[in-house]
Amino acid sequence: MSGSAFGTIFRLATFGESHGPGVGGVVDGCPSGIPLDEAMIQAELDRRKPGQGPASTARKEKDLVRILSGVFEGRTTGTPIGFLIENTDQRSRDYSKIKDIYRPGHADMPYDAKYGFRDYRGGGRASGRETAARVAGGAVALALLAQEGIQVFAYTLELGGIPARPLDVEAAQDKPFGSPDVNTVPLWEERVREVKSRGDSIGGVVEIKAVGVPAGLGEPVFDKLDARLAYALMSIGAVKAVEIGAGAIASRLTGGENNDRMTPRGFASNNAGGVLGGVSNGQEVIARIHVKPIPSIALEQQTVTSSGEPAVLSVGGRHDVSAIPRINPVAKAMVALTLADFLLMQRRMQSGS
């Protein structure tokens, strides 16, 4: 299957399905000497694993990572870093009754059209389970970025139509729903209970902020930093729109309002989201993703079978009410992978190699 690798110099290739033995990947191009161990990767995976919070699936996966290669005595060796995360709580029987029915909002029909054969157990390769490998690979990128003083944060701005104020983005990493505003948490909890009681689901908005990014990262014209960030974030299955900086609001501003004025102390605002002309300008890099509702819902929906016959479907099994906050570390990982790749590109350009 093509399309399972990301990056140019710092490169992540992933494998695995929702109901197979496990998921995993290989990070290639990571420099040697970077402090890294399983605990560092596990800390990121623990933010993504299922079974946490009122919006999460009841599936219980410990998501324990094993580093198979590329690390010795707590440091990267410069060789490919292989890792594996075993699946331990699959219930493939939950899907046997609907193996010939296309689920609305899922990749069932397009996968059949593309391959003529598909793994119906939880969506196979199209399952959100695949993102565990992205988070693990992103943790390696975060370790590299940390050596350069770069940090990446992801936090929830909106859930089910209820907005939060981004007050404490660092603390949000370990707050319910990834909320930067503790006053919003009870409102989101009530919204989740109400939607869950109806057998439905909700989406939301997540913001990702990278701090300490140096000026100069990005490769014009087609490999602009913001273009690659959008590509990276849109590759996450539940993401339907990406904004950089002011995003959609910029279309309603004048040039005088949208331009970030420059002073001897730096930029006066950050509508550009830290990127000008496709190259980082030294400000915080800011992106937002708009996340669709989980398509696996208990409500009855009109659909068809693989032979084209009409059918009515209610999806059973164990599913999230919202991809948030489990999608937050995935978005964080994709931004980290992008920045790590561009950082190494810049080093190569400056060295002339």
C-alpha cells in the first residue's frame, strides 16, 4: 500500500490495522545522540490511548510501545528506529454482522472501489487505530525538536459547538478533553452526556502551537512550511479543514488589518501563524484543525450493501463519542514530524550537502 510514509529526510513509515496483531512503524533519518527511550514515547501514547474520559471508546488498549531498533543506552544511534504497539483488546466479532454493509461516513465503499477487497474489522487500515503509530513516531520528532528548544502543544478550542478560551495551553495537555479553560470542562461533559444518550457523536476544533521555531524553515514553492503542515494535518482521517494563523478569518480582513506590523521588538501580531512566504518567521507556528463527528453512531442510518441493495444500519461495538481529545496528540505528532523534517532540510542546505 503506497501512501504509508511521511517526510523527506526525517521520515516515518507506519504499518498495521485496527484488528491485526498490532501497529508500528520505522523512523528513518533521525540523527544520532538524541536522548530517547520507551518512557518518552509512552508518555505521548498515554494521551492518545482509548478508554479515557467520557467521550472515549470502552476499548481498553494499554498501547505499550516496544523499541525494536535504533536506540542504544538511551540515545538514538542514527540508524532506523523501529517500534511496535500490540493490539490486545480487539473484538472482531462486533463487525461480522456488517461486513457486507457500507457504513455511512466511513471508508468502506471507497476501499472496495480501490482494492476490490477490504478488512472490514473496524475499518482496517482506515481505522483511527493507525494513528497510534503516528504518535509514537511523533514522539521521536519531539525528542529531536527538544534539543533545539522547540516545543509543540495541542489543545481543544471547541467541542460540540461550545468554545473555550485558550488560557493555559501547557496545562491543557493533561486536562479533561485537552481543555485550556477548566471552566469549560463541565459544559463539555454535559454536552457529551447528552449526545451519547441519543447514540450520536460530535466534532470540534483543536489548535496546535509550536514555540521556539527558528526563522527560515520551509522550502518554496511547493514545499512551503504551511503547505506541508496542512498536508500533514489533513492526512488525519477525521480532519476536514486546516487553518494557519488567522485562517478563514483572514478572508474577511483588509490588508491593513491582516498584515502583522513589524517593530524593533518583533511582530506586533501573528495573523500569519508564524509563516510568511512559506517560510517560518521566528514567531509561534499556529495551526487549527476542524474535526468531524465520529461516523460510528448507534442511530439508524440509510445505506447500501456491497451489492448495492438498500439497507438500514445502526453501528454497534465500542466507539468514541468524539475524536477529541484523543486526536490532540495525533495532531501534535504530525506538526512535530513536519518541523523535524524541515529542520533537517535546513541543516542540509546550510551545510551544502
